[in-house]
Amino acid sequence: MMHAPRMRQSGLLASIVLALAAASLFPAGAQVTAVDGVSIVVDNLDASIDFYTRVLDFKQVSEEELAGPEWEHLVGVFGARARSAQLQLGRESIQLVQFLAPQGRPIPVDSRSQDRWFQHIAIVVRDMGQAYQRLRAANVTHASTAPQRLPDWNPNAGGIQAFYFKDPDDHVLEVIWFPAGKGDPRWQEPGKNLFLGIDHTAIVVSNTETALKFYRDALGLRVAGESENYGTEQEHLNNVFGARLHITGLRAASGMGVEFLEYLAPSDGRPYPLDARANDLWSWQTRFTVKDTTLESNNARKGGGRWISPGSVKLPSPLQGMSTGALVRDPDGHAVLLMSR
């Protein structure tokens, strides 16, 4: 009993020391000002634009061709030339990118939701039944067995409905419906649109604390919530028998959220391929707007990341809405694009 107060004091002191060490390693304040969206590599840009605009009601905003030595250095692919289209849904946008040269590899046919190259976007819908009917009419490939309603015993997720499916290149996408009191209040605003916007992009991580050191401590995102999800509904949503996940949601000042999916079980998810390149179809990029790409790319490396581009790259003319960019990998291999306008 006499040792308990000293143990608590020692633990508090250790916490203070760790906090001071983190403060000296990373600058204070939110380094990332917005989660700008995601870039998705596709095999055929025209076919993908048709799918996203016709089936999911995205609107095409722009299209451009990406080439030149600065672009090659940014994405880390020699001789890279690509077509890119920006699509918007509500307030959020995505980039679809087709590499004309050199072409990358397709998504492995045996990919599973627990593999660490897994990433998706969660598209908010006004009515899950109508959205599912639209997807069935488009003959999408199921990644879930059917739409699932998460159980009420889970206070943070109870009542949410979700369904995973695949686009023409086998990228997994999610449609999600939020009941009143959950999610952004704007998802409850009256209107007629079936597809409303993008709530978050989700990535599989091997360890939540390691991922937090990168996204929270190094890049400045804030933790918005977390839950532990399991049971038959989660198994059928992820199509993973025995799935038990630790889920953590993070936010910047604006833009979509970033969600960690840590599989507590099963623990056999495969690591991100070490030879992955930006033109491979599984190579998503999460795009962050920052004030200083040089500072933040160095900061990301301190947080456990590694460069794909050779530091910050200044572009001769704005590409994909950015004038300067740096491409890095997080501790699990997911590509992160730090960009300034």
C-alpha cells in the first residue's frame, strides 16, 4: 500500500517526460490543415469515370495529363505519364489516375480486408435500401454479404448501416448510413440526393499506437472517436470470419476523416508489399493539405514514415491542384501525399 502513491507519481512523471519529448520532436498545432481526399489508381480512366458518375453520382470537375521529371520524382516512378480526373461528391473529392506509362500491377485476386494494403472510402447515403438497389442494378461485386446494421450494444457504432462492394478495378468501396445523432450532422440535412459525400477513408494498420505517432503526433490530426467492433454483423461486413477490430477515427480541421482498422483477430493480415509503386492499382494516396511540405515530410519521417519522393518537389506548374508536394509512406506502407497549393 505504501508503494502505490510513489508508483502513481512515477507514472505521472514518465507521462510528462514522454509528452515533453514528443513536443520537442514535433511542432505544436495542427500541421495538416485539411484531408483533401484520396487518389485511386485505375486501369481505364474513361470506364472508371463512367462508373463513379453514373452509379455513384460523382460529378467530374476536371481532367489533366501528368508528366515531366518533377512528376516522376514526386511519385517515384521513372518515365511516369498519367491521365487524372477530379471527381466531386458533396463537399469531398477524389482523384482517379490512369498511368499510361509505365503500367502497374492489378490488385491481387486473393486480397482480403485484413491485408494491410486495404483501403476504402466510405460514401454516405440517404437511404441504404435504395443505395443497395442501385448497386445491385449496376451488377457490382459484393465485398460484404449484404448491408449490415451494427448492433446497439456498441454505443459508438450502433444503428449505423454499411455495405462493402467493388468498383471495376476491384477497389473496395463502402456505402454507409448514419442514424440521427451519429456522424456529421450534415448527413441528416433534408434533400433528394441519394449519395451525399465521403465521410472517411479507412486503412488497415498493424498497431494503432504506432499509426497514431504518425498521423496524430507527426501530422497533427486529432482523434475523434474509437470503438471495438465484433460479432456476426462485423464479420459479414468485412467478409472476414471471426473479425474483431479496434477502430479509431481521426480528423483535421476540414475534409474527410481517416479511420484506422486494426484487426485484433484474425491476425494474419499480410504486410504492404515492399516493392509497391505508385502506379500499382492497390496504391491509394491519402492527400493532406499542409503549409510547408518540406517541414511536414521531415516530420512524417520522424513519426515513422519513409519517403517515396526525394523530399519536397516543387512543380513547374500546378498539378492536381498543388504547387509543391511530397509523397511518403506511413509505418504500414500506405502512401500519404503532403501538398501545398
